[in-house]
Amino acid sequence: MAATAFTVLIDPGHGGDDTGAKSKMTGSEKQILEKDLALSISKKVYDKLKPFHSVYLTRSIDRNVTLKERSELAEKIKADIFVSIHLNSAPSKDSNGVEIYYLDNHNDVAVKKVENLENIIVAGEEQQINHILTDLIIQQTVDQSKLLASSLDTSIKKGVVIKHKMKNRGVRPGLFYVLALAKRPGVLIEVGFISNQEELKKLQTESFQTDMSNAIVEGILKFSRAQKKPKVSLF
Ligand SMILES: [Zn+2]
């Protein structure tokens, strides 16, 4: 089987006018933006995954990408999985840790807060998601998305959480437009909180970004190896 039999779309959150969450180190005036850290980690994942799979980025530079463009690319390249990379932010400066979301319905109040942040539609883009369609997409993708999330959770626990003394907030169901519109098994990873000073310091280091990207690659590879089905030809 060729190395390109499995296609992965890596989605660095936000971009361009949409900065995502922002924060500053105490005593510094420099704004640190979610869109920049998400892109940096995503590019590392892309480079490391390239020898194994057919892999694409929804953006490789700092530019606006609409939800529609992200989902159209997933369709065009026939992505097997969609992996969106984000950074978390919370009003409480103490909140910290890694969370992995897969698309599903839920009633979790804490999760709704994260959804509110990540589901902000960039000006000019219409909300194009409807509930019936979302339910159908969930039905078709939830089992695979959960497996992918769990595989990533294991590799992130092993490669990042212990070494960088981070909290593992685990795997959670969430209703994110970007996952619904991608219409394929996918996850949204919140790699850490930029609103937490101690964590913000770690998130900017080469060491954290390398370990996190390695862990994401390992989680994807473990998932994709388990997916390999024998090719059966009927004719
Ligand atoms: Zn985000």
C-alpha cells in the first residue's frame, strides 16, 4: 500500500483578522496570539507526518480562512481525518491543561464555554450549520472521532503531560462548527491555556511544541494503522 493511502487535514485554528485568544506575559507588552502558536505547532505536525501520509494544512501562513474554505478543502482532498489545533483561554487565570474534543451532543456547561469561544464566526461569514445535518454527521463520524481522540489522548499523556507537568483534562464531546462542517472523523485539540501565565511560558518553548507535535503525530499514526482495511476488489 502506498504511503499516501491515508489523507490527513491539519487545521491551524483561526488566522488573519481572526487572532483567536490572546494573552501577554506579565511585564511584557507583546501580545501572544492563539493563531500564531496554533500555526507553529500545526506546521511541525505537518512536517513530521509527511513521510507517512498524504497530509495537508488548511493554512500554512497567517491568513484568513473561512469555515467554508476549511470544509471545502477537506472535501477536495478527500481527507480521512480532520485535526484542528487550538489554544484554550479562560477567565480564571488558574485554568490549565490539555483537552481533546470530538463532535457530539452534550450538556456540559464547561464545554459550552469553550464552544462559545471557538465557534465565533468571523465577520461576513454566514452560519451554515443546521441541526439535522449536524446530527447526521455526528452519527456517521462519532465512533471514529472518539477512537482518534482516545489515541491522541494516550500519546499526549505519554509524551507531553508528564514531562511538561501539565494537567490532562481528557477527551470531551463538543459541538464545534469546524468539526461539523468538515464532515469527517475529526478532533479539536486545545493544547494548553494561553490565559495561564505558567502554561503560556511552556507553550512558546521549542521543547513543548516539539513534544506536542510528536505526540499528535504518534496518535494519528496509531489511529491510521488500526484503520487499514484489506483492499478487496470485486472485479
Ligand atoms: Zn481557537
